[in-house]
Amino acid sequence: MNVFAWAASLIRLEIPFLRQVAIVANPAEGSRVVPVHLAPKQAIEHRVRRPRLATDAWMRQYEHLLAYRRIHPDDWPKIRECFPVGNRLGLWCCAQRKAHMKGHLPSGRLDRLNGIRFPWDGKYYWYRQYQMLVAFRAKHPSRWPTCREEWPAGNDIGNWCHSQRSMYKAGQLAPNKVDLMNLIEFEWVAGVRRNSGR
């Protein structure tokens, strides 16, 4: 193994002080590898950096997403959802959508996500929440979710309803979505019941 291959193999070890090593010329012993912070500047022949760990972190999150889908085959992580515990998988999914929208997602990552039919737009989330709202109303026909209510646990249905009201008021909710909400007699103003004509 040559000295460069050896340096690269050292860097692959997850040892914090070996994130960057230097190949140092030593007239008596030949070239040797040392951590950069220990190498005399005048003796450095070549610096070898550990490749950025972003790819490793991305793959770790992708593996978490696959594990999530094995457990929840009909669902995708919600924006605030953590999986496994403490890992913000929902935010990671949101970041992938933003990167894709801006054209910043590398083709290899795009192919992997397309391979598992990753939902790129918010339509999936909207219709999923709409179905949850219909189910909520079937269980609680006399009321609508409160602003901070989660139903089922972990699903911020109340906040979603609040967002629909805000978008409707600003004229930003698509007409087909307004029609669907009207179909279930959605309260556009919280706490004000609609006259259904019955």
C-alpha cells in the first residue's frame, strides 16, 4: 500500500483529529503520514482531506426514511416528525423537496428518492390531512380541531386547519381545495358554525 492510500485509509476512520492528515518528508525515514496539526509547515509534501461527510449523513437519513416506510408503508414523515427518536426526518424530507425545487439535488439522490416514489410536492400532504380531517369529523361530528390539536397523536391537524383558514382569507387556497373544504362544511372562521340550510 502506498503512502497516499494509507493516508486515505486513516482518514476513513472516524477519528476526529485525523480529519486532515499531511504527508511529511523526512530525509532519514522517507515520507510519513501525520495529523496536520503536528506537521511542521515547511515539511508538508501533500495534504489529504477526509471527503465531506455530507454524503454519509444523507445516506443515513435515506436509510431512516426506508425504515420509516417499512413501518408506515402508506405514509410519509410529517414536517415535525422525528424518526428514529430525536432524528428530524420530517425536516430532512422537506429539505429534499426544497433542494429539488431549486435544482440543487444531485442526480444520484434524485434517482434514489424517485425509486421509492418520494412525494415532491405538498399535494400529498394536503390530501392526506384532508382525509384526516374527514376522519376527525366522523369521530367528532360536533366540533372542529382546535388550533394546537393533534389528531391522531403527532399529526398537527389543528395547525393545518388554521393554515387553510389563513390561505382562504388571503385568497391563496386553490379553488378545488376550497370546494373540497366546503363539501364537508368547513368552518372558515374558527368557532363560527356555517348555516347548512338544514
